[in-house]
Amino acid sequence: MPKANPSPRTDTAPISYEAALQELEGLVQQMESGQLPLNQLLSGYQRGAELLAYCRAQLDAVEQQIKVLDDGVLKPWTSA
């Protein structure tokens, strides 16, 4: 019985927020296509959860840096 080839995935932290977001978007597209076997859906979901946690942590870290730069007050975003 042939083994199913797992989808390409890395269990390491992404290089950057942008790389994580790009990988996450690709995973979502694959999962939404409805063409992945169940085992690949599960591993894709797990990797997606890891990537989402990484992105949230990166955004939280940037928000904390902004608070420090703005004397502890997060100012509302205004477009110039």
C-alpha cells in the first residue's frame, strides 16, 4: 500500500513575520481547495496554528515597542 506524501512543511520558526504570513496564506489556500487528504489537513491546521501564534507574538512585540517609544501610551493610528 503506497504511503501518502506529506505536504511540504517546516516545523521551524519562520524567518520573518512576512514569511510566516505568506506560508499561512498558502496553507489556507490549500486547505480551502478541498483537495488535501485528511492527514494533510490536520498537519496543515497544526502548522497554521503555529504560524498564527508566531504572527501574533511578533505583532504584540511591535506593539510593546511602540508603547515604549510613545511613553507607555498607545496612540490611535492616523493617516497622514
